Amino acid sequence: MLHLWLRYTQALITQMAQTAVCNRQHTVEQQLCRWLLLSLDRLSTDLGVRRGGVTEAAGELQRAGLIRYRRGHIEVLDRPGLEKAVCECYAVVKREFDRLLADIPPGDPVHVLGQTAP
């Protein structure tokens, strides 16, 4: 178990360090591409479901008119609708980010895709 935690910690440190470099060296478009690809790679793992489950859920959101989904591509069509459909966990995290970053202007480099730079 310790070995697993050490591997996870190493992966997290690598991600944090690379994010710091990326935030300083690359365009916002490049950073967005990195974030989207990493998010898609981790989506099924983070949700704790198989990829087919993600496809089914995305199909439901698409039928509701909230997103457009094609293999490997997700387009948000109705953000307010997504915000109504999301669980309370999103609001908890968003409120905490808003609280912690309240004194930092939105254009400051610390704001990258709603996350703080390490």
C-alpha cells in the first residue's frame, strides 16, 4: 500500500511541476489542450466506471441538450443547464475556490482553468 501511495504522490508532484512549467511557457490554447486530454484520459477512472458508462451518461446529457458528444469530443451547449443538473459537489468545490481566490484578480496567472498554479 505504501508503494501505491508513493507512486500516486510522484504522479501528483510531476503533474504540479509540469503544470507550473506549462503555465509559464505555453499558450492558453496549448494549456487547454493539455487539460482536456488529461481530463478525457482520466474521466472514466475518476468516475469509477468503465468507458461505456461515460458514453451512456454523455448520451443522456446530449439528449437533454446540455452537451454535444462525439467520440473524443465534448462541447458544452448549455452551461446553466449543466449547473442545474450537477450534484452539490461542484458547488462545494467552486465555493471553496471562489473563497480562496477572492482577493486575486481574475486575469492573474494564478487562475488557470479554475485551478491555482502550484
